[in-house]
Amino acid sequence: MDYARLGQSGLKVSRIALGTMTYGDPAWRDWVLPEGESRPFIARALEMGINFFDTADMYSLGASEEVLGRALRDFARRDGVIVATKVFNPMGEGPNDRGLSRKHIMDAVQASLKRLGTDYIDLYQIHRFDPETPVLETMTALHDLVRMGAVRYLGASSMLAYQFARMQHAADLHGLTRFVSMQNHYNLVYREEEREMLPLCREDGVGVIPWSPLARGFLAGNRPAGEEAQTTRARSDRFSHALYHTEADYAVQRRVGEVAGRLGVKPAQVATAWLLHQPGVTAPIVGASKMPHLEDAVAALGVRLSPEDLRELEEPYVPHPVLGI
């Protein structure tokens, strides 16, 4: 396993992060694995040197945090792993059960700490931008969590670049804790982040930890053009079908397969390796519902793509509308 600093922070994370949206309660999504089937993936990730685990309060409405927390207590030392979770999405029916108000952030972090069974969260991320809450209110609340010791580092997730810049500026202006990471939507079939967000992160020293590095399995071939979807998630994940469905997307999918065939590796390894080759990308966040998914992600660290390979993979791309924020 390779490790890298997360942005300009001193935090060292594995260059592959394990995302745990797949683990929790199948009643939330039919492709989610129950706890007994989830634990072997966390154990295997640790065996392979992965120290970076990403979840969110909304995943299985909290069950994902519980599963991850119990597994890490059983399989790892707390100071040997980096636990990341998120706040923003609805966790109840009340008007204050969502968003980035001071009230919801303070309530949500306490609930996440309890579910994770830990005294602190290494990386606490805002899941989306909240246009209904003043930026300074959010940044002050997050800063207070760091000062309290409940949170060690702050991260953000999908939003527009100007929104992220506003939040960082507010932190700088008022002497508050800055974000060290951006978890954004970025993969070979969605590269709009290359216009503004990625240059901003590189210039600002922010680590990039993309979600959906395989386009929710699309780049691994779980929805071949003109064929029936290959997995439960590919058949039932409406969000995936809304994101990746154009002829241009399928052209990229085919190109990934061609390059993988020439190199003698799997398409998933090529798609992950491409992200690892991108400037500023620290650690793609991979999901795994079958053990080969995890093995392929780690194997991607050894895939070397030439400048010609990179150009070939990128050539079919067609600009998209903004997706996933």
C-alpha cells in the first residue's frame, strides 16, 4: 500500500480509501450488504494496508457508521485508522434534522460519534453545500468541533467551486479551521471537475478524494451497452442510470475495456489507475460488494499508464452538465 498526505495537512492516508455506503441495512437499498457480510471487506482492507475508511450518517440511516465502528474496534487499533464521516442529509422528519446549521451539526456529530463508538472523528465532511445556512455559521460550528476535540480535520464534498472558495475564505478571514479535503464526483465519464474545482484544490493545497471512481460500476462494465445490467445495484440504482447513460459515456466505457485488454488488466484497474495518475488526487473512495472489487482497487496502484494510454482513455470524453452536487 502507498500512503500520501491529505492535501497540505500532516495526515497520512492510504492511496485507496474504502467507502462503506455498501455496508449497513439492505432495507435502505437492496444492494447494501448486512453486517455479517460486510465485516470481511473491512478486515481485508486492513490486511492490505488501507487505513482510510469513509462513511456518512445518511448511509443506511446510520447503520453504516455502526457496522464500520464495530468492525474497526474488533480488527484495528483506533489510532491506526482514519475514520471519515459526513453531515448534511436528512436524518429525520424535523426541519432541523438536516443541513449545516449549528444546531444540526452539533446534534449530528454527537450521533455519529455514538454510532461509530469513538471519541473523535478524524475527518468530518460536509456532504453538500447548504444554501439556507450562512457560511460563517457553518464554518464556526465546524471550527468549534475541532477545538472541542470531537473532530481532527475538516473536509467538504460535492459543490460548485465558488461555493467552496467562499467557505475557505470565511475560514481564513475569521481565523477558523479550513477544509483539508474535497470529496467530489470525478471519474473518466464525469470530468467537469477539471474546469474549476480541481485547479482550485491544487492551488489551495486541498486533497482530492473522489467518490464514484468507477462511475458506480459503469466503468467496470456492470451496464454494457445494449445488454441487461450485470448486478443488483446496476439494475436498481436509479441515481447511476441518471448520471451515466449517453452514447459518449458508453464510448468511454468501451475505451477503458480496450486499454485494459491491451495492458492485460481489468477495466476497473485501469479506471482507478487513471484517477491515481491525476494531479492532486490523493485517494479514490472505492466501494466493494465482492472481494475482487477490493483486490482490483489495490491492484490499480501497480498499473502504470503511459502518456499515450492517458490520451487514449481521455479522447472519447464529451462535456456533461453539472451532475452530482
